[in-house]
Amino acid sequence: MPERESKTILLVEDEAIITMATAMVIRGFGYEVVTAFSGEEAIESACGDQIINLILMDIDLGGGMDGTAAAKRILERKNIPIVFLTSHSEREMVARVRGITRYGYVIKNSGNFVLGSSIEMGFDLFEAHERTRKSEILQKTLLKTIPDLIWLKDADGVYLTCNHVFELFAGANEAEIIGKTDYDLVGKELADFFREHDRMAMVSGKPTVNEEWVTFASDGRKALLETVKTPMYGGNGDFIGVLGISRDITDRKRAEEQILRQNRIYAVLSDINQAIVRIHEQGALLEEACRIAVKTGEFRMAWIGKADTRTGKVEIVASVGAEDGRISALSFPLTVFGNFWGTFNIYPVETEFSDDTDIRLLEEMAMDISFALEFIESEIERKRAEEDRTAHLRFLESLDRVNVAIQGSTDLDTMMGRVLETMIGVFDSDRAWLLYPCDPEAASFRVPMEVTKPEYPGAKVLNADVPMSPEQAENMREALESAGPVTYTAGTDRPISTAKIFGVQSQIFVPVYPKSGKPWIIGMHQCSHPRIWTPEENRLFQEIARRLGDGLTSLLLNRELRETVAKIREGTEPNPPGEN
């Protein structure tokens, strides 16, 4: 054989003697030889750092990976010509290697000439394939560089080739597109449209032009295409297929859509301003603003979130529409009196929404909503102040009624009765009472005064010594240690205990501190229903107890003074006649 340029051949053979003999023959042809005895070793050698120009691959490699499997693995990573070696010439063996390589196979023991010619032919085929491949790469580069969509389909609508821009439209590479039809790539309606215009081009025999909206599968981008379809013929006049070229003319359409979109936003602004005029309830106004954005502005979704300044979380307070999985969204801050209040969020139909005019109009919309929130907050604050003023007036009025009851009496029992009657009227309670002494260490206590509604009579133990129970002592101890009234209510974590036998469902009591003697306790019962005593009622109740303490101080001192005077008079009165 003539001397050849130095190239390296990888010989893959599991039998050592055959390997040595074959390697000797190949070296005689002027080639370098690298050997491998298994499929795994062949993969490692072929894909390593050493340059391998051709592989002679035995198909049957013993118990491990066979030659066809090893060839597939190698070709996945490198473009190397592979010529198979086999001892068999059956049809099944030919079919087995045909789908793997285009360089054929050599029957073992066919002679050195056949082996050398097969190697030569392998190199020649590889070089021819490489020239063809580079030419195809150049053509594909040209097609890829052109910014338009370009494709070629046969008479049956089967794709023969396409460029990169078309790949972006189809969402697949050229290899996946070739052999498929429009019905494999897009929906039936659009595929029918494409196929009809293919037929029109074939029937007319000349280029046809149409416009079509499409969505690029690669990124979901919508584009309006101007498509030219031309019947394509070979040099011998045979029909090849339909060549299609589409140009993106979306910008012109977007300009038109922008005008329409801005008109809708102006309408949203107008409708929201009208809503601000007629709706003064915050929740209803925010819900209406979202509804207008979706219905009039044709946004997919709109929602308003209120920020919690303590946690940093945002709570959705109004929402209309629904997300559809797209990520396009706009968010605008809402402020109230210069402080961040929350956000107004809208989801446009368009995946891109960045026009400065549109954004400015939507910012104005958010400012209008912020103004409305400020007005509503002002109204709420005004009403709250009015309610506080009314509550304070009721508080003062109730205290005035108690003051009248205290100041208008010179007798202790009369004063206590009038105060308790006034308390039942002020609080609409069912029973009011006074207890003495408030001393958890005392052996007993008395109820000097009790006033009840007729349907809820009391215990009827006025001024009688009642033995002190542990529960009552604990209640007194809690009252003395508490900074405010003590409350119990059935069905809560502080249920009724000591007064349960009297049909009490809620009770409130607080110590009364006259300036002489031990503390008293004033309390009320609610028997008709479980009652939660409000903070305002607790404050009023405590103030009544304080004023009652002052009243008790005065009347107790007056009673003690009268008793002292009576005793003095009794001691100085002259003896009756006859008593010396």
C-alpha cells in the first residue's frame, strides 16, 4: 500500500491475538494504532485527549458493552468515522450497524487489501461528509443571520428546513421541526390557516402575501407577521415545496394598540374619580376601583393590598379578576398623609407594559385613590372623635347621676340604695350590691345594701354575717391586688364561681376605699345573659367606686360623729328625779 500521512486509528478488539495481527497490518499501511479491548475502554480512548482519526470497532466484544453500544456513546460526544469489524455478513448484522454509522463494515479475514481499502474509503467519506457539513453550516449561518422567519415545506406541508428565528416561533430546534407539519407545532385553527395559504401559493404558481398574528413558543411573545409564500422549483422544473418568509410588523400594530390602551386608561381614571365622589366607604371604594380597572381598563386582574407597618406583610383588602400564570404586573404605592399605606397592583393583558405615558396615567390613578383614602381616613377620624365626644358626655352624664345620688343623701343607707339604683340604670345590669368588709382574712362579711330588678331577686341576706368561703376570700384578694375592676363571665376563661348559685352569668366588682375603716366592695351581676364588660364600662365603674368611697367617707364620719355626740349626751344628762 502507498505511504500515507500519519493518522491514528483506534482498534477495538477483545481477542488479543487478533488485535496484535490486525494492528500489525494497519501499521503496515502507515497508520498509528491505539488498541482497546472493551467497549468501555474504547469510549475512554476515543473521548480522551489523544487525537483519534478513525475507529475500527469489533461488534462482538465479549461479555461487556458491545461495539454498537460503544459506537453510539462515542458518536454522542465526538464526530469520528467508525468502521465496524465483524465475523458475520447476515442481513441482521448489516441492519444493526446501518443506523449508527455511514462508513460501513469489514468482514474479518477478508484480506489486507479489503481492510486497507475500507479504511481509505472511511477517511474519504468522512472528508466528503465534512465538506458537506461545513457547506450546510454556512447556509444555516446565512439563514440564521436573516432576522425574518424562513422555512420550506413540501407539497404535503411537511417541513424540510427552517432558520433560527422560525425555531424561536416553533419553540423547537430544526431537527425537531423537520418531518413535522403545522398541526404538530400549533393549534388546529392556526394550522388550517397556514395550510390554506400554502395551497393558494401552489395553485397560483406565484408569491402570495398575508398577515397573521402568532405567538412565539420560545417566550410567549405575540407578533404580527407579514408572510410571503412562494412555490419553489428545482433546476429540472420539479416542484420542491413552498418557501415562506415572514417579517415582524408588530411595531405598527403596537402603536395602534397603545392609542387604544391609553384611551382605556383615561376612561379608568374618569370612572374611578366618579366612584370617589359617590362612595365614601373604604372597602366598597377599593373594590370598585379594582372592578373598574378590570372591566373598563381590560386588565386581567387588579388588587389592593394594605401594609402592616409592624410585620411588613401586605394584606389583600380588594381584588377583582384572576391571574393566568403570566408574570407581567405593575405595582403603584398608595400613601395617606405622606405615609406608606399599601399598593395598587394591576396585571396587564400585554406581557410588556412600559410606555411612559401609560405609567404616568396609572400613577395618577394611584394618586387619586390615595387622595380618596385620605378623605375617608379624615371622615373616620372625625366620626371617631364625635363618638369619643359622645361617649365622654355619656361618661360625664353617668357620673353626674351618681354624684347627685351621693350628694343628695345625708343618710348612709339612703345614699347606698340610690347609688346602686343609679348604677342599674346606667349599666342596665340586673343586680347591684355593696359588701363589707373586703378583707380576705375576715371570718365573715355582710351585704349592707343590694338593689335588683324584680325578675332577678337577690340572696336576701342583708346585714347578716355570711361565713367567708375560700372562693370568696380569693375573689377579695384578687380585687385588692388588681389595678381595676375584676370581671367574670360564663363561657370564658374566667367563668362564674362564687355567684353561680344566684343565676349570675357575668359579674364585675371593685374595692371601695373610704378614708376610715376597712375597704368595701361594690359589684354588679348580669343574670339575663353572659356579658363582656367593655373598657369604657370598666373605667366608668372604677370612677363610680372612687366617688362612692368619698361619699362613704363623709357619711361614715358623720355617722360616727352623731354616735359620739349621742354617747356624750347620754353621759351628761341629769339623773331622773328620785335617783341620787
